[in-house]
Amino acid sequence: MDEALYGPGGFYTGTPIGSEGDFVTSPHVHPVFSRLVGIALEELWGALGRPLPFRLVEVGAGDGTLASELVAGFARGGIDVEYTAVELGAEARGRLAAITPHVATRLTEVERLDLGVLIANELLDSLPFRRVRRRGDALEEIRVGLDGDRLLEVEVPGDVELTAIAPDLADGAEAVIPTGAFAFVDQLAGTLGRGYALLIDYGSNGPQAGQVHGYRGHRVVEDVLADPGSTDVTAGVDLRSLADRATAAGLVSLGTVSQEAALRTLGFDEWMRDELTHQGDLLKAGLGSAATRTWDGRNRARMLVQPSGLGRLRWLVFATPGLPEPAWLDRARVGVPSGR
């Protein structure tokens, strides 16, 4: 999986994310996503005492859509930001270099982050994982074998390391073990001196079973072995086990909320009302084309909070010990909208 995604000629060596790529993420849907994320990050900055420059690290920065909008947004607010973009893809790093002078290939290259915030949007579910299946009293690992020139699934006995971290499974049941995400959390704990991490991804509080799939050309790919390197390979992340891993590494897990709850708490509904008012003003002024564009933008923005779509993404927050929980996270848990 690591080779297919990140090796030479792998899926992420290009720039697969975006309207011209294989799939889009929330920042590509509408700029209001980045604006509201910026509000959340600014509150975390405030909890750190408003240090300047405000150090922000984005891991899995992709084509730079989120980076460019956050950098511009903080500049408009008069906040000096030192933005570090971490991205494996060489092509994407070239684009990121036009946004920020601080570009790295891996998180391990980033200096200790004291009084800063790390963000990763839809990174965890694209990190290599391992699949297991229970066969009676034995745990089998599902690996990739070769039959002529065709790749296929094969079962081998699970090793001691995998058995130690695998969840309890019924006979015949499968699960995905997010070993790549575990390694990322370990690196995060070693990088974050004092600060927060905001991780946005698909996942649930429990092991995932039978949900391995890919994306190519904005369509779901069921057989991820058919053409390795040409498709994304993904599965939802067990956020509970990830939180346990973070706690074992010395971080504090502040819990998760849905993207729908987070964005509504941060002012999404108020923004939608303002845009509707603006649309009406444009119509009254006889600016029909501009009003249509505003209407189209509102429709696209709704995708961000749809419970069956991007709204089901989870926002997971980690912190170093002694830092307060952000108020927006607590409000999102109980569904209280922003007072902005």
C-alpha cells in the first residue's frame, strides 16, 4: 500500500486532489470551509497566548488550496503566520513553495513545534493500514499475493505485533488496523512541544470492517488491486484507538465532533444567511449573473455539512498537557451555534 500510494509512480506522486484530479476535499468545495477552520485555529492560537509568529503546520497539504486560503485569511486579520506545509508529492511541493517558504517532505523534518498548531485534513485515512480476519482462534492477516501478473488477496498468520494491537473480532469478521496513522500520531507527539493538533478525517469510534476502497476520476473503485498506483486506497480510521495511541504517547485527546457540528458552531449558518441576503441584494440591483453565482456557491457550500457526505467527517483534537479545551469544541458537542 505504501508503494502504491507514495512510491515512485504512486498515486500521490502527482496532484490527485482537486476538481481536475481524482477527488476533492472540503477546501475545494467552497472557501468558507477554510474561513471557518481559520476561526477554529485562531481560538487555539489565543489559548496558546497569541504568540507571534503563529506557527501553523499542515501535514498532507496537497495542492495548497487550504494553505493559500489560511495564509491569506490570517494576513487580512493582521496575524503574522509561519506556515509550514508538509507534503510527499514533489509536484505538489512545487506549488506549495509559491505559498510559503517553509515546505517539508515529512513531519520528521519539521523542528519542534512549541506554541503552535498542526492540522491535517483527510490525511489519516490515506496512510497505510493492515487488514486482519478472525479464523476461529487464529488471527489472519490479509496480504497481497501474486498469481501470474494478477494481484490477489492471500491470508497469512498474523504476527505477534499485529495480534497485540488487533481488536476483538468474531469468527470471520475483518478489521482495518491503522498502523500508518499510529506511526503518524507517534511522530506528532514527538514534534508537538506545546500546542494543539486538529485532525479532520473519516472514521468512527471502533474498528472498521470491509470498507477498503479507492477513488479514481471522482468515482469509487472497489478493486484496489486491479491497477495499483492509479487509484487512492482508503478506509475509515478507528478514532478511539487513535486517541488511545495519542494518550499513550503523552498527548491529551479532547475528543471528536462531526464536521457538520463543528462548522455550524463556527458560524456556517450565519454565513449562509448573509449570502442569501447578498443574493437578494444582487437581484434587486439587476445583477442576475452575480446573484446566480452566489446561489451556486451556497449550494456547493451545503455539501460541507451534509450528514451523508462531507458533514460526517470527524474533527479530532489533541493537545499537550495543561492546555484548555477550545470553546468551539465544547459548543459543537452540544450543538450550540456561534454567537458571531
